[in-house]
Amino acid sequence: MMERFFFYLVVIFYLTSSVFLIYFFVKLNDIFLNYSKKALILGFVFHLINFFIRFYKAKHFPVTTLYEALTFFALVIIFFQILIDIKYKAKGICAFSIFFSTFLMIIAIFLPCKITNLPPSLQSIWLPLHVIFSFMGNGMFAIACGIGILYLIQLKFLKNKKLSVLFFRLPSLETLDNLNYLCISIGFPLLSFGIITGSIWASQAWGSYWSWDPKETWSLITWFVYAALLHGRINARWRGKKSAIFSIIGFCVVLFTFLGVNLLLPGLHTYANR
């Protein structure tokens, strides 16, 4: 099956990119970083092909199963990571994104990949709009989390006064802090649009803009977490370490909203064939 063939190509190239990235951190040789980037781009191209093949076969935006949600989330994260890497060329900032996306794809291998029919009530233009905005927002939060982790690592190098070669290969604290803020400031309005479009879609599908479904409730909690982070950043000057820590905490909330709620708190948003 063509779709499955491209899926495995994606996994292979993302794994290859991850291995080369590990070699970069161990050997501190830029050639491995370049190999990692090339493998990542090839994997992303195959990922796009895989997505559009499934879109064509499903006849609707393919995010209604856990398998589809995980693979689409990985696609969005890698898309943003490639754009950021092209624009800022900051070494090492792609680490978390690549490892996390590869992990999502590996999990997807073991999930049912059968295409499910979408109920008539959910066949709406608001489905792709809601999903795209929501996943794009979460994708930016994933990258912010990875940048936050790198910030804490760099900060530890400074505090311990052990400036290894790796310290000079990774972006500076100021660069990481600015990129962290950039990702969150982009991700927050995207998440907001995701919630708004989701409410409109819910009104059309179920007759109510808001029903306090577990997924809706935790999406609102996620929104408040990042709203507090942005407010603190702008008004209370939460920069550096505080911003990095809150980025990591915020993404943990995102993961619970994205996966935990669906697996532990069944509701209207439970994935089919999970």
C-alpha cells in the first residue's frame, strides 16, 4: 500500500536524522548536523506525500483517529522547525523537535491505521480549520519546550563554570530566550483561533458553543497557562529561566490535553480506533 510505504520512509528518515543529531552532540562535528537536516527535509517531504495520500483516501481531513493525530502533530512540528532553522540557523534548536516527532511516529506504528468514516454531524469546513489552528499552536509550544530545555542546559553550564565545547556550539542564552518568546507569541494566537473555530464547529455539530467536555475544559486550561506566561513575560518581565520552565510546564499541559484527556477522560473528542 502506497500510503504505508511512505509512512515507513518517514520513520526511517526521521530516525536517521535523530541518529546524525546525536552524533553531532557527541562528536561536535557540523557535518553530522548537516546530514541530520538533509534527512529531516527528505522525511518531511515523504511525510507530506503520506498525508495527502491519506487525505485523498479518507475524503476528509485525516485527524479523527489517534494514529492520524500523532502523525499530523509530528508533521506540523517538523514543518515549523524547518522554517525556524532556515531563518535563524541556530545550531541544536531542532533537537527536541526531531526526537519528539520521531517518537510520535514510532508510537503510530503500533496503532490501528484503518480509515474511519466521519459522522455527518462532523462533516464541516470547520474541522480542518479547527484542527490546523490547534495543531499549529501546539506545534509552536513543542518547539518552545525544546528551546526551554536547551536554555536550562546552557544555564547549568554557566552556573557550574564548565563551559564545554558543546556550550559554544549551542545558541546563546539570549538567542534561546528570544526564540522561546517568539514561539509562544506565535503559538498563543493560533491556539486561540483553534478554540474559537472549535466552538463554532461545536455549535453546528452539537448545538452548543461550549459543553465543558473534558477536552474543551483542558484546552481552556492550556490557554490560561500560556496567557499567564505571556502576561508575565510582558508585564512582570518573566524572562530567561522562568520563561524556560513555564514553557516546559505549559507543554506538559498540552500533552495531557492532546493525549491524556482522550485516553483517560472519554468525551466528545475521543479518538476513534485509539
